[in-house]
Amino acid sequence: MDSWGLDAMARYVYEKPINLTWQQTSTAELRYSLYNSHSIEKTYEKDVLSDEKKVKVNDPNVRISLSHVYGYYPNSRTNIQMGASTSFIQHRTDEQLNDDPEVNSQEIEIYGGLSLYGNYYFSPQLRFSMGVHGNYLYSKNTIKETADLPDEVTKTSQFGSSVSASITYSLF
């Protein structure tokens, strides 16, 4: 297998105290990735080559992410962060198997999420943390195999949520 990838990312973070107990943080990120691979898969039966597949994949993609978080720090033992985030991802994949016509696909993914996290320090070593997170994903995948066939379109919509709690004791 012969493959290579390249990533370029730019991120901007803006943090500003609102007052003595509140702070806001905004983040914007732009990422561009290239991925290319060539692989050969060989199948042998009784030491005789029975099948050989050559696969070429080219997958450039772009991602744009935005988030905004408010932090509440009422005292030195407690902090709470509330935030929202969103991402847009676009993949354009070209894949070819042996000498078959190239299969082109385009996938778009849109994420959105809300979160609430908090920490309470009983002591410098002992911390209780709790978090609640909800997110939504919409994706649309369009596959163009050949000019003779219509495009194959798949749409997905998902909602997920999680609750977590932990107690951490640090040895230091």
C-alpha cells in the first residue's frame, strides 16, 4: 500500500473576561486535508494467484468549525462551562478499482452541539466533574458511478446525547 496525506489548519481563538466571574471563548477553525492511496490486494489459493485488485483513492476534504463557550468561575473551587459548537465537513472522493470507471462521491456533514460541564474541587488533589452533551448530525452522500446510471443519494440524520461524571484524585 502506498499512501500519503497532507493537512493544513488555521485556528483563531478569542478569549475575553466579561467580569470577575464570567469569561467567554470563541473559536473558529478552517482545515483542508488531502489523502491519496494506491493499494494492491492479491488473493492466493494453494499458492496460485487467483485474484488481484488495484484500488486508487483520492479524498480531499474541507472542514469549518465554530464554537462559543461561556465560563462561570464563582470561586476557586468551582467552574462551569456552557457552550455551543457547529462544524461543516465536505469530502470529494474519487475511487477506482482495477480498470473500472472511476466512482465519484461527495459527502456533506453538518454537526451541531450543546454542552454543559462543571468541576468542583474538594481539595487540590480531589475533583468531581460532571458533563452533559447533546449533538445533532446531518449527512448527505452522493455517489456518481457512471453517466448511464442515476446518482445514488443517502441522507442520514442522528441525535445523540451523553452524561458523564467522574471523581479524580491526583497524586502530586
